[in-house]
Amino acid sequence: MSDKLVVKVDSRGRITIPKEARKAADIESGDVLFMNLSPGRVELTRAIEDPLVELTAYAESEYKKGNTQNLRDFAEEEGIKLDE
């Protein structure tokens, strides 16, 4: 399979993942995909058997980038009392 495939977005915003891409990524009907977005880019990742593994990796990545906040600090800023 080539690294680049061209797909077209239909009038309802949908795309079809080509058969060769589904086969290469082991994507089957009914699978859940995670969508990671950045400017000008959309990345689809097939959820593995335990989606928490992917979510953990994403959370760790966001933490390393400094995009997370301590829950207690957030609650205090929002006026939420956690210890009641």
C-alpha cells in the first residue's frame, strides 16, 4: 500500500476509508476509531481491545506537553469543593 491515499469528503462531511487502508490498519466494520486533530491534519487511530490504553497514552502525551492541570487546582479555580 502506498503511504498516500486520496479520499473525498461528501456533502455530509463523511469520507470512506479505502479497502486497502482498512486492511493495512486492521479496521473492520463496527470498530471504534480515535480522531486526533491538529491544524490541517486529522489522524485516525483504531481503538485497541482496551480503549483505556489509548486514552492513557493520550493523557501522558498531553501531560508532557504541559496541557494538563492538577484537579485540586482546577476545582479551586472553579469554586468546586472536593472534600465535602
